[in-house]
Amino acid sequence: MEINFSEIEKILIIAPFRFGDVLLNTGYLPFLREKFPTAKIDFLTRIPCQMMLEGNPNLDGFVLFRKRRGLANFWERVKLFWRVRKRRYDLIIDQTRGTTGGQITLFSGAKYRLGYANSRYKRFYNFFGFEGKQRYSGAMRFDLLESLGIKEQKFNLHFTVKDDDRKYIKNWFETNKLLGKKLIVLSPGSPVPRKMWELDKYAKLCDLIVKKLGYVPILRWIPEELKYVKKVQALAKEEVVLAPPADFSKTGALLENSVILVCNDGGINHFSQAVGCPSLAIFTDSSETKNWSMQGVFERHWHITAEKTNELTVEKIFAKLQSCLQEIKK
């Protein structure tokens, strides 16, 4: 199908689920805006995933919905379809291959409906993107946009940290006498247990950070992970600081003041790139690195992995951390 780009005035991007997946779409947004400088560009996602995009200069608005159960979820979907259709989008970009994205596209009424050629719902689209070679997932988001004449190029992820949250973190540093100290943030939790490096090893790594490097380890957490960081703190022999309860913006302000983030394979790793903090990600599954590691994609982001999880020793991780710190100093 031939596209008349001049008639595209309203665009909707569909990426409904998971904070990290939503964040990965920010890499191509500046180039989409460059292609359509006067168009209204909206983003459809589930509450509260829009927090990853608030303040993004390349977006104009959101279409949001909530996760419901049973009949309430059915009516939530019906209202969502109606709201999308009522806005009369000219172009739908469905970054999913799932039922939600397909249904929204089907009922949108948009003239141009862009989806993946290998989607099970490809009959709902009228032009297509083709998935390229396997590589970092943030880069693969560009594959869908080639039909719009947007090719992959050097990009960064983006998150807007609020000034009020920078002040909050600064006050927290002052209260805890951390101003001027060298900080390393560690995030030992994960919503996926198989991706977690052992907590006792995180504790031993914290001890080495204090004794060998003279840095202050700060444990970052979300409410579901509080039990993990408390265990690390209890197992550590040296003093380890728990970060304050924080949303994404406050976490971004914390990472802006950290020399490096040490974490498991997960969304917080990609988030660190969006706020300009170097990172070392521990991959317990070496097969995941191709799609989820930022090493080689962005400067000052590394990963470490092994064929067997028990080979990821404290000594090995610490040696890699030292190497990363040397690179950062350069």
C-alpha cells in the first residue's frame, strides 16, 4: 500500500504492557517526530506504564487504560476501542504482536495500520514491518518503522527526571551524610526469580565495594523487593544503605548521582541508560544477552554472564566491576 505522508496528522503508537518494554520505544521517538514534525503523536499504554514517558518531548498525549478482571475488563476494552476510534487517527503503529494491539488496530478506523508481517493478526493491518536480525531489543523497534522510511541509527533511551525529585534525593543525601561520597547503586531484586543473582553474593559484593574500593553501596528496591534488599543488608558485614522508597523519577535522580548501577538483567538496566548512569548487568542466562544486553550498543554499559550460574562468583563480578570503573574514569 502506498502511503501519502502529507495526510498523516494524527499517529497512535500501541505498546501496552511492562515498564521496560514501554521505555524501549523511546529510542525511535525522536526520528518519528523528525519524519512527522507537525503530526500529533500519542502513545497507548496501560496505567501506570505511562510514567516511563511523562515529559517526553516527542509525544503529545496518551491513551490509557487499566487492568481489570472479568466483565469489568471487557467493558474497559470496549471503552478503549471507542476512545481510539473517536480520535480518528490516521496512522496506527502497533509495536505488539498480541491480541490487545490487534483488536485496537482493527477497531481504530485508521487509514494506515502498521504491524509486523509475522503477527497472528496481520489481517488487521494494511502495511507491514519485517523483523530483522536478532539484536538489542531497543534497536529492533526500528524494524517496524522501515515502512515509514525510518531506518535504525544511533539512538538513546529517554526518561525525564523531575526537578522536585532531584531536590528530594539531594535532601536524602544530606540527611544520610552521603553528599560528596562515591556511590554505587545495586538492585538485587527482579520480578523474574530465575534472573536473580544470589542475594548472599550481592552481600559479599557490597562488602568488597566498601573494603576494597571505598565506595558506599546503596540498595535500590521497589515494594515487592524490600525483602530482598533487607536480606542483603542483613548478610553484609559492612554498612550498606537502603535507598528511600522511590518512584521512577526519584530512582532516576538517585542513579544520576551514582558512579555505576549493578543489577540483574531487567528493566532497571535499560532505565539506567535513559538517565545517563553506567551499568553492569549480571545475566544468569547467557542466551538472553543478544536481545537484552546494552553492551556494544551504548558506551559505559556492560554485562557479565556464564554458561553456568554457579560460575558467576563474587570474585568474578567484582573483577568485572573494577574493570568497568577503570573505563569510567577514562
